[in-house]
Amino acid sequence: METMQLLSQKFKGLIELPRGELEDEWIAFNLFEISEFTSLFAKLLAQVCSCQQMTAGAGYEYMWTTSEQQSSIPASEYVQKVLDFVQQQMGDQKLFPIEPGVPFPRGFKHVASQILRRILRVYIHAYLDHQPMLDQLDIREQFCQCLIFVLKFGKKFELLGNADFEPIQLFVNQWKI
Ligand SMILES: [Zn+2]
């Protein structure tokens, strides 16, 4: 919980690209921090989530999509697939080079967008379908800081679009994203 607190402090920080920083590097850096927070948060969510579908409020379901098919799967399974996907993508040095001076691949923003969109779905499921846990665990503030950061960051760098915001449009308006 302390780590979450520490991590969430960072999400109060800068969204704009710092001067002299390359955009891809800035996106990658922030994705690492977001994914770290997400894996901690997912452990907490796993303790309360037994939803049969990956819902985003009533009447809205996220399908797990691969190149072959779309499937309706339990939320806990969906979240685990998101974590595995993020880890696999971010651990691939062809996509996320860690050697200094090695450029990010063409299409990096598309990869970044897929990662952020899937992470956002985990947050949306938690926010719309598991509100009580945020107060029971006293993590509402940290959670919202991260969620708002994800939304603003995604919008600023065009990693998220209107369709991604749709299930929480009301809050997006309230938070003035
Ligand atoms: Zn659930």
C-alpha cells in the first residue's frame, strides 16, 4: 500500500513532454510507471472481483480481442491477460529499447496506445463495478490520481480516443480531462 502511495505521488506530476526529451521516451517512461501501479492495483482488485464478464458498468462489456477472435471472458481472467500482455510488450526490447541511443521502432505509438487502452479498461472496470473497494482499502485518492493521469496522458499524446472514454464519459467531463 505504501508503494502505491509513493507511485501515485508521481501521477500528480508532469504530463507535458519535458523540454529536450523525446516523445517516445517520455511515453515509455510513463507507461512503465503506470504499469507498475497497475500490477499492484490488480492484486487488490483480484481479491474482490468475481465478475463473470469484463464489464464497464451496466450493459457494457469488453471482449478480449485477438487477431482470430473476440471472446467474453471473466473479468479476473481479462485483467490477468492485460497484465501478461503489458509485461510481454514492455519486456520486448525491439519495442521498448533499453540501450541508450537505440531508437524506438516505427509504430511505437500504436503499441503504446494498445497498452494504455487495455490498462484503462482495468481501471474502468474497477471504478464502475467495484467502487466500494476503493474506500474499504482507503485507496480512492491514489487510484483516482492514477486514473486521471492515464486519461490526461492518453489524450495529450493521442494514445486514447473518444471510444475509450465513453464508459466513463460522465467522469471525464467532471474531471475536465
Ligand atoms: Zn469485477
